[in-house]
Amino acid sequence: MSQQQNELVTEPVILNMGPHHPSTHGVFRMRVALDGETIVDMEPVLGYLHRGIEKLAEAKTYVQVVTLTDRQDYVAAMTNNMAYVMAVEKLSGIKVPERAEYIRVIMAELMRIASHLMAIGFFLNDLGVFQTVIVYCFREREKVLDLFEMASGQRINFSYMRPGGVIQDLPPQFIPQLKQLLAELPGYFDEYEQLINENEIVLARTKELGVLPADKAINASASGPVLRGSGVAFDLRKADPYSAYPRFQFDIPTGTRGDAYDRYLVRVAEMRQSLRILQQAVEQMPTGPHRTRTPWLIRPPAGDAYAHIESPKGVLGVYLVSDTGISPYRYKVRPPSLINLTTLRDLVVGCKLADCIVIFGSIDVNMGEVDR
Amino acid sequence: MPRVWDNFVYNWLAGFLQDWVAFLIMGIVVMAIILNFLALLVMVLQYMDRRLIARFQVRFGPNRVGPSGLLQPIADTIKLLTKEDLRPRLADPLVFTLAPLVVFLGGTLAFAVIPFNRSGFLADLNVGILYIFAITSLGAVGIFMAGWSSNNKYSLFGAMRAVAQLVAYEVPVVVSILGVVLITESLSLVDIVEKRDIPLILLQPLGFLIYLAAATAEVGRPPFDLLEAESELIAGYHTEYNGMRWALLQLGEYVATFAVAAVVTTLFLGGWKGPGPAVLGYVWFMLKALFVYLLILWVRASLPRVRIDQLMGFAWKFLLPLALLNVFITAAEALMWPDFPWLLVPVNIAIALGLVVLWSSLFQLRAYRKVEA
């Protein structure tokens, strides 16, 4: 025993990655225990971006809360809007005009493209192609944001949707510009796939890395590209169709291995499916009002409602409780980012330090949504 | 006495002074020229770096200070000079201060033996290549000093990676050069350039590729920039540095990278040789060196970073065996055809391509192929 004590004692190095770190996508903190370059333990530390959005919502009217939802997942504000207004409509029984449903679907799919573009760009950033891919992705994202700006007047925090429809109708030049974008985007996606998919270092770094088996993914209640990358074809747009989605043809891309590379591939494939949906939505676009008239202050009957949608990051659920007041009694979000993030520890333990960042990037979380 | 300059200034000085006085004066003058040249060159390289990388990344790059942003490096230098000189309280003051100097020296001293032209060099050592490899390794010491003394875990990781990486890649770098030495039968850089009429890249394509890859790793440029891996280690070994100390570290890195480009130019691309009068040799040398630098830059803009285990595997399992094979093949050729006929050029290129392809199929960066099999 005493002989053992005399031997050189080693202990793992504790490294605090974040909250100030170029690759933690906001203010995530990983308390990583390292043995050399190998991760032996990882503890996520959350809460640096907590703004109490759920509590704030209890002091705002139902329409005002829309602006708070923008700040949850700030790279996919449209889908947050959509989940929230759907919950309000369910709660108070507001009917949505046909045209508004189509506009919502167009916005949600454009948002998915914009969000996935950021995810891919930052994923490659984490891999070490510093800045290159992200700037290419931003080039296309800008065009999507231009469209959003045209419709809502905002580029990030849109607050475009309202209970009963959308705040204003699409401007006349919106559809032509959207059509032009739809024609351009496949070429850009081809460009990414040419540059990234067969890159030897990308393959070496991401294949068989951070493998999330399907059963684990389901047990962790993961959703979105993280779940579909593991080969589970679950997509709320098909599983529980909402809005105008039942009217569109599209496939659910899935991965086979559940590694970081599959999650990347699923994102690219999903963007192409979004294009298909957009194409159909533009062709079928009905005319009519863009919003049903609702009272100034919505006072839903007492009760609760849960609405969920397939946001770019996964299943985004909103649970609302009303006590017949002008503001929600309780506003609860099921953030896909947070729930997907819970898989992170299992994925990174045993990997190298550099992989930890890549796996985290491949899960694509948004800290605004995780902490709220 | 080693071979000295054969230019009119030196000849004129030697005409009325004693030999060693003329040698001393000339040496100091050339040293001053080279040092100032390097300081200016780094500005040019930095500007080139930022503008070209910006182009690769569909953006504009610096274009506000001066015409086309030409004065940006000067503005940056002024900014860095006037910054507050911060040092972490728990850093080792002496080592922390010395480290940037050591890093800078490592790159700079290599230029003492690099011939910019037939007589445009500071010294023509008969062991020039050995000198270069010895002196550029100094950079590793400096980087380790910087990482260790900062008292920061990211810096420490950067330093540890740097040591592992630079020591590992030293081996393929040196072995890949042996082919050139076998062909030219000399270790002096001037002799190497003058010995053969054709650029040695044609006779040593494999050596060229190995040297370029290994040397890129040795100076820590992407895709082998693990020592400062931005997305993992924030800034690696220089996380705690700022102001002029940081600038010196950057200067050292740029100079070291350009030293690699200069060595590649000298060994493989025929150095100063090119059409036109002798004085154009400087221009040819710079053009070739900047082209090699551009290659290194291009890789930076387009490739992801490799992981530490893949990096080590690449050095020991891929580059080193190929470099050894290259030495054997070159030695055999040197024995059989001592004057290296032109016929060997296509043969060598074919051998190089064949070996690279063969070895790529034997050695995989990706581990998953094994899983599938």
C-alpha cells in the first residue's frame, strides 16, 4: 500500500470550457475533466442566459408574449412565434384563415433553412475551417432574412405571427423574390455538399463520432435532426400534422449511424425537403384574409392547452394555462435544444477534447432556448 | 573562411579595408537589411493573408484604411504598440516575457543562410540545411515557454500539443530533405540551388509533398494548427498574450511560415533561378516563395483541423514511411544514374503518385473503415 502511495499520482485536469469560449455557441459551460486529451467526465453548467421569459410572460398580454418568444431561440424566431400562437389559438378557439396558414408554413420552412444554415456553418467552424463555411452559409441566410424583413420589417426578432394569423399580409414583391430564392438555393446546397461531404478530414473527424443509438435518442426524448440522425423517422409535421402541412408532399430524411456526420447530412437533406414544401406552398397559395379579427385583449376561457411544432431544432412545445385573465397564468416551453443537450454527456465521455466541441456543434443547440 | 558575397559593395570595401573589417561591415549591413525586410514582409504577408482569406470566404477583408486597406497593417501595428502591457499575475514573469522573443528568433535566424540571390545571403554555411532545422526547432521551445508560463489551462494544452506535434513532424521534415541532399551532394543551400539546372521538385516530387505537409505542421499552420486551435483552445499557447508580446508571437509565426516557403523555394523550386539578368534573382525568389506561401494559405481557408491522434498518426504512419522510401529510391537512383538524366523526371513523378495513392489506401485517417470491415 505504501509503495503505491509513493508512485506518481495523476489526477484529471478540470477545464472550464465556457461560458466565454468561441465554440460554445453562446454561454454554455462545460466542466470537462481531462486525462491528457481524453475526456473522462463532463458536466454541463446551464443558466447563463436565463432571462426568466416564462415568468415574464405571466405579466404580459397574450399578444405581447409573442415578442418574448422571439428571444427564446433567436436564430429561429418564426417557429417560436408559431408554436406560441398555435397554443393561444387552441386555448381560445380562434380560427386561422387559410392564407395565414400558408404564410406560416412558408415562414417556418424558410426559418428552418436559415437555422440549419447556421448550424452547418458553425459545425464546420467547430471542425476548424475557421470562418470559411460560416460566411458562405451566411450569404444564403442573408437572402432568407431579406425575405423576412420584407414581410415583418425585422431581421431577427420578427414577432410576425399573431393569434389568428399573421400581423400583415405578404408584400406583392415577396412571392417573386421567394421564387427566385427557391431557384437559387439548390445550387448553393450542391456547393456545400461538394465541398464538405467527401472531405477526407471532415469524414475522419465526424464519422463514428458521438454516436447516439436510436433507443438512447428516444429514451432521452431527443427530437429534430438529432433524433432523425439516429435513424428514427419522427417528424411532427407528419406524426401530428398541424397548420397546412397535411397538404404538402415531403419526406423525412434520416441517418443510419447516428453520428455527427449523419446529423449534418440530415440537416442538408431537410433543407432540400423544406424547398419542396416551399415550392408547393407558393404554387397553392390561396387568397383571402391574413388574419381573423381577435379582441384587443384576448381572454381565453379557463383551461390549458399544449401545442407543439417541429422547429428546426426539434419538437418545440408550448403549454399555456389560462385563468381567464388577459395574460397567461402559466407559460411553459418544451425547448428542444435543452432536451437534445441532455444527451451530450454520454456522447462526449471518452472522446478527445477536440471532439467534444464537434459533438456539441453537431447537436446544434441555441442557448437562448436552453436557458430561456 | 566561408564563401562570402561576390557583389560590388563588398568588393569595393575589401579594396581598401582589411578582409575581416569588410566582412564585419557587410555582415552587419546585410543583417540589418534582412531584419527590416522581414518586419516589412510580415506586414505584406499579413495583408495578403487577410485579403486573400477574405476572398476565399466571399467577403472583402480590410478595405477601409488607405487604398484597398493597404495601410491596415500599419494601423494594426500602431494599435498593438499602444496597447496596455498586461501580464497575468500568476504567470512566470521571466519566461512569459522571453517566450515571444524565442519564438520570433526561431523563425528569423533561419533567414541567415537562405540565399535570396546568387550572392544575396548573410552566410553560406556548409551545413546550411542542418542549421535551418536546428534553428527553427527553437520555435517549439518558445511556444512551450509561452504556454507553460501563462499559467492557463488552454495555454498549457496548446503547449503540450505543440511539443508533441513539433517533435513528431521534425522527423519527416528532416528525412524528406535527405533526397535533395543525396541528389545535390551538399548541405549548403547555395550549392543545392546551383548544382542542378532543373528545379528539384521534378526529381523529388515525393520529397516536396512530404516536406510541404510536414513543414506546414511544424509551423502549426492549418490544418495542423492544433497548438492554437481557435475552436477548441481559444488561442492555445498565446491565450494570455496581448499587445506587442502577442504581436511578436504572430510575427514569429508569420516569419516561420515564410521561412518554410523560402526553404521550399530554395530546395525544390530552384531558388533565385529564372530568366532575366542576375539581379532579377531576388524577384524570382520572392515570387516563388510567395507562391508557396499562397499554397499554405489556401489550405488554411479550405481544410478543417485534424485531431491530435490523427495528427500523430499522419506523421508516424504516413509521412515518415513515405519519406524513408523516398530516401531509398533516391539513393538507388543516385547510385545507378549519378547525373540524373531527364528520363527520371516522369519516372519519379509516377513513383511519387503511385506511392501516395498506395499509402493512402493502406493508411486511413478515418477510423470508421475498420469498424465497417
